[in-house]
Amino acid sequence: MEACKVPERRITIIPNGVDVDFFRPPFTAPPQDKTVILCVARLVPDKDHETLISAFDLIARQHQDVELWMAGNGERLAALKQLAARSVAHGRIRFLRGQPDVRPLLHQCTLFALSSCREAMPNAVLEAMACGLPVIATATGGLPELVEHGRTGFLVPKQNAPALARAMEKLLMDEKARAAFGKRARERVEQCYSVSAMVRSHTDLFCSLLDGRDRGIGHGRRRMGSPWRIK
């Protein structure tokens, strides 16, 4: 917030909250006849699906049973389909329309991947983690706050297809790591990013502002409460 000249002490960041009862791991394991890497994101330049397709291309020959599913709507659909058609694994890259409830997709996949070059704090990642999925994402925006590298998934540099491919390869080859990462991802969302955690953060903030007002802290604009933002 330096560019806006707002002191850091006057900023409170409250992350998004996820309904952990609605988004939860499936009761039965996904079918073993195929492995699915899922990306849920708008088909726009910021999400950089091109890097994800390129990374998948690098591992496709070694993993004949793996499919890449990309769910979302957007302006880049036609261009991405053309890129996928030139992939060595074009028959295993699926484009799915965006849908209000993505749980059926999350419950069928093995890991979640997001290759954004610009990002905030995406709900799609939180929902995947709540469903017990390991996440591979780029280290940009708020993603490093969500994904614990080496514990709930892997973070890779943005626009780096080989690094993304290596991270996917590592998890595809290690079922125990996938299970451990997914379990910790679920626990992290329950503890830090549930709706109840978000409500508690709002309550604490409002109470602290009211407490400051009652004690006469702050004057002028400060009396209306410190600036705060929800991320």
C-alpha cells in the first residue's frame, strides 16, 4: 500500500472464506483407470493456460493415462483449442464449460493446477484444497499465502513450463505425497480459510474498531474506523 500512502498499521487483510461442509473430499476415491489434472479458471490472458498446456505436453508421453481438464469460459477458448490441437496429447486435453458447482470435477481429479501469471487470492484454489487436493500453482499474487510449498502442494515460477511440468511429474509419481499434501491442504483450509474463520476475523476487526472508538482513539476520519480491505 506504499503507492497509496496508507500506513500498514491501518490495513487489515481478511482472506476469502470457503464453505468446508459444501466443499469436502469425495466419499469414494476417483476411478483408477485415468488420472486427471484439473484447472478451474477463466480463459483469459492472466490465467496463462498456454503455459499449462505446454507443461502437460512435456509429461504427456511418459504418462499415457493422464488427462488435462480445463474448466472455464472466456475470450481465449478458440486460441487455446488451437494450441491444444497441436499438442502431442491433444486427445487428452478437454475443455469444459464453466459451471456453478465444480465439485463433480474436483471429485474426479488427482491434482489441481493453476498457471496464472497474475493472480489475487483465487477461490478455485481454496475449493480444491477443501476437497483434499494437492495444488500446483505459480508463485504470484496471493498464491504463496494459500499453498505451502512442499506441504500442501508446489509453487513454481510463473511462465515456466518446464518447472510446472517437473512439479506435476513429481506428484503424479508419488501417490503417498499426493495423499499427504491433500490431507494437509484440507486441514489448512479448515483452520485458516473456512467461512467461520472469515467471520471471526470480521468480528475481531469490528470489535477492535468499536473498542478504539469507545476509548476515544482516533479523531476526524479515524472516528469512522480505520481503512480495511478484504482480499
